[in-house]
Amino acid sequence: MIPLFGVVGAAAATVVTFGVYTAVNVAIIHSELSLSVHRLVRHLAAVGAVAGVMSVAVYAALDATSGVVAVAGSVLVGVAVWAALSVAGGLLDPERVVSVLS
């Protein structure tokens, strides 16, 4: 399959495989623990939104320059966007992070 679809195909197959694996695990855990499906879906949507916005920002940063500067800058942009959106969306509590790290 890799010669036919290339590295992008291999990456897509990996994402699909891990997605199915995670969904099956969550279904099994839900059957044992009775998880809140509404809360899980809402959290998943928030994480997906953060990842989507972050990927657009990283792509724009990579497109703006080239070489080592582009890679370093895009990593910094990605981290900054992820942190800002995660805190703003209530996915990450900075005080809790500090307490865990200290």
C-alpha cells in the first residue's frame, strides 16, 4: 500500500487504525463504567477544534518562511496556539499544571 499511496497514505492508515482502536476501547470502558457520552463528545469536539485551528496556524507559519526558521517558528506558533486555545476553552487549567509540576 505504501508505494500506491505514499507516506500520506501510510499516515492516514495509521490515524484511522488508532481512531478505531480508541473508539473500541472507549466503548468497552463505557460498558463497564457508564461514562457520560455527552461530556465525551463535547470534549472531543473541543480538542478537535483546538487541533484544527492549531494546524492552520502551523501551516501558515511554515508557508511564510523556509528552512530551520520555518520549523522552529511553526513549533513555537503551534505551542502558543494550543496553549491559548486549551486554556480559553477550559481544556487546560494552568494552576493545576503548575501544582503537578511543582
